[in-house]
Amino acid sequence: QFPFGRRLPCDIYWHGVSFHDNNIFSGQVNKFPGMMETVRKITLSRAMRTMRDLFPLEYNFYPRSWILPEELSLFVDEVRLMKDSDPSWKPTFIVKPDGGCQGDGIYLIKDPNDTRLTGSTQSRPAVVQEYICKPLLVDKLKFDIRLYVLLKSLEPLEIYIAKDGLSRFCTEPYQEPSLKNLHQVFMHLTNYSLNIHSGNFIHSDSVNTGSKRTFSSILCRLSSKGADVKKLWSDIISLVIKTIIALTPELKVYYQSDIPAGKPGPTCFQILGFDILLTKNLKPMLLEVNANPSMRIEHEQELSPGVFENVPSPVDEEVKVAVIRDTLRLVDPQKKKRKDSLVTVPPKHPWPGVHEHPALQEVSPWQGVDEMSSEVPPKPTPSVILCCRCQSLKQAPEAREELPDAPKSPEAALPSLCLKQVFPKYAKQFSHLRLVDKVAALFIRFLGVKGTTKLGPTGFRTFIRNCKLSNSNFSMAAVDILYIDITRRWNSMGIDKESGMCLQAFVEAFFRLAQKKYKTLPLHEQVSSLIELCEKRLAAVHGKRLLCGCG
Ligand code: ADP
């Protein structure tokens, strides 16, 4: 705890819920400003839709979603159209209140005209989403995956993924949704907080049985049945990177507002919880992103009737301790200094003795990654080995030797990292997706007053003027109308009360301008062409100013 009145700064500040302290001027904080808002169900759905509009095939890992109440009629109309074009389609939808968690207020519906949609969502906005009816089942049960992801830096983007996660199981055998079983939460919702109250919940000391297991134990099982686990991991890594690419524009706007460039402030990092569902065909689908994933390593157990006690949970401990430990290792400010004074040599054989044990089966999530990237050499050493016979998880020895007289690193005593860098490692394959990031950079450039997240009418006009986007067909009066039109609609959605144009509204305006200017191209090409044009014209304006200054 940071006691009130303490003067000495810290290297690392660990905030409980969100970034909330503007009086930190150095060090690192474990939360990004605005992360809670950015991953809320509605905001996430919007960000994913923007990306899907640009890149439909690359962003099909997020279920089709609509925002209620504002898109109720759009939802009804679109579903009707889809049903008309495919009469065999018998969808189910899941309604999730915005800002809800732990399954709170969630229900399933079959009919888009269900009266609950008009009633409840007026007072509590929600997301209605296509329900994934055919999930992968293990032991006849639906389960989801909680993966831990470290967003180590926003600029430049640095992402790490934990090699193991948790699989959280339902406690009633799964059946495809029907009017008879829609209300059965223990069959359809995988939330631990709900299923713990089912009489069927199994606490287990083993990582591969019970209602909560390690993800690696599921992979081991899938792999023994011949599933392509490499491809699955590669798809999961893509999902994580693409999702973070969708979130970064908004996060950058919050960041510059709370921690303006050029002023003393901390840097941020954050552990995120990704909830992923696997379909029957092993396609990972994103359910949601948690800004505050639970890091509890105990669970409550009824020791005798009415007597509860917190007892250690080996599965949670296995996964979560490694995530926290490695996060601290990666952000450790002393690490760089120590690294510089260490000499490392590659081991002769990465896994001495591994192949001598016939029961040991390598489950390296990172094998698939090598396939994703042509320019990255294959990772030589898998670091998690699952022993299928004795069913225990073994940590690999640190794959390096220190020279006898090299200074001893405190890290040498630690197990190898469970967090693996995926970005910038695979940046090249995803760089074409970072269009909205560039639109956000333009937005931030014209925000003007530091500390704000909304663009005023003058800022918008300056943007249009400096980029020379107005002409005889698009007068400055039309620019003002566009600004008022879009801004009023976004502000009426009640997202927040600060006046002005928010980033999403600017993105919408930008897309409209791009469509107007480059009529025949696909949307992503229209947008990238306009970005290029704006950047060129702004560079010219900047160049002129420099010249004038010199003159
Ligand atoms: P919460 O934040 O309340 O936990 P989630 O979005 O994680 O909300 O949904 C709760 C649970 O509902 C998930 O863990 C999953 O089991 C189920 N679920 C959510 N969305 C879908 C979906 N589109 N298809 C199938 N199941 C879903």
C-alpha cells in the first residue's frame, strides 16, 4: 500500500481497479487510462464492428452484435433479412447488459421481437449477440477459455500472451438451445461465479479434471485425438492481436488526455483477461475482454454444513502466479541493467532428457506461431511439457547457462517465462489492420487542448482545411453540417456528457469522407487512400511552416 503522505516515488504502482491517480509522475502503473471504458461490452462491440466493416474476413471471430436500445429495429430488420435468405437458419441470441459481469442479467432469446428487449434495455443498455450454438464440448460440457494477455506498452505496441490459461466448465450437459432449455444457466453460461452454485461443481486438485482446468490440459487431450493444436494456437494469437489492434485507437485518446506527451508522467501496462469460446470446428471466438481479471488463487469451500473457508486452488495458482510473476519480471526497471551485465550462451540441446521419457508429450503453443510468420525463425525451445501419464505440468529448465564468473542474475532462479511476446514479433502480418490507429493519430493531432478526448468544431474545420478536403462539391458549410450531424447523434447515445466529437464519431466522419472521395474502392482502400492523402498534405503544411520559420 502507498501510504497517504508518502513522498518517495515507486518503480511500479499496482492499482486495484483502474488508472485513477493523476499525481504519479514517474514509474509504471499496472492500468491504462480508459481501459475499463474501452472494453465495456458496447464499446468493444462498436470497435469490433468498425474493424469488421473494414476487414470482414479478418474480424469474423467476434459474434455479430447489435447495441440496444438504439439498434433494436436494425437488429430485427437484419435478422429478418438473413432468415429470408436462409430459411434453415434458426438462430439464438444472447442479451448481455453493458458493464455487467459474471453472467449478471444475461439471457437467451430466440425471437428478435421478444418483449424483454424493449423493456429492460431502455433502462439498461445491452448488447444482443448471435449465440454460438455449436461449441466444442469436453465430457459433454460447454467450457470457455480465460487467457491472460499483457499489454506491456501502447506506443510502441507490445503484447505478451500467457502460455497457459484456464478452462471454465458448465455443470449441466450441453444441449443446443431450444425454448425448453434457454433458461438453464448451468448448461449455457460458463461463468465460474454462476456454476460454483450448482450442486455439480467439481473442485479438483488436478489441473485436468473438475470444473476448472488448465487450458494446456484441454490442448493435450485435443492433441491426443489428432486435433491441429498448432493451428488453434496460431488462430488464438491472431485473435488477441487483432482485438488489441481494435482497442488501441480509443486507448491512445485516453492516454494522451491523462498522460500528455512532454509532461512528466508514468508509463502503463495492464494484464487483460480474454474470454474465448471454441466452436465445434475449433474456431476460437472472442466473447469479451476483462480489464480486471480475477487473480484469486483460492476458492471458498464448505468444509462442514454452514462452515466456509478459503482453500488454495491449485489450478488458479498454476496459471495466475506465473502471470503476475512474469509481468513483474517484464516491467522490472532493474532488469535491463542486470541483463546488460549478463552473458548468455545457447544450450547444446534445448531439452536434455526430454525424449527419454516416452510419456512426455510436448504441448508447445508456440509451434503454430512459427507457421504464422515466415520471417521469424522457429522457436527452438518449448517451455511447457505436459506429462500425460502422470498428469502433471512441468516447467522447463531455464534455457541458458551463465558463465562461471558472470554476475548471478536473480532471474536465474526463476522458471522460464510463461508470457511470450507476440507483438511486435508478428507485427508485419498485422500492420495492414492498423488503419483506425492512423485515423486516431489525426484526431489526436487536431484535439488541440491537452486533457480532452473530444474534438471541437474549430478543430474539425482545421483538420478539413489543413488536409485540403473541402472543394466546390464539399463546402465549409457542408463540413459544419457533417460535424453537427454526426456529433449530435453520437452524443445522444449518452456515452458521456462532455460536448464535442468523440473518436468514434470522427472515425465515422472520416469513413464518409473517404467513401465520397474514392467511390469505387472497397472501404479499407478508401480509408487508407484518404489517410495517405491527409498525411501527405499535413507534411506539406508542416514543411512550409518550417521553411517560413527558417526564413
Ligand atoms: P459476463 O461479463 O457477464 O461474464 P460474457 O460475455 O462473458 O459476460 O458472457 C457470459 C457467458 O455467456 C460466457 O462465459 C459464455 O459461456 C456465454 N456466452 C457469452 N456470449 C456467448 C455467445 N455469443 N455464444 C455462446 N455463449 C456465449
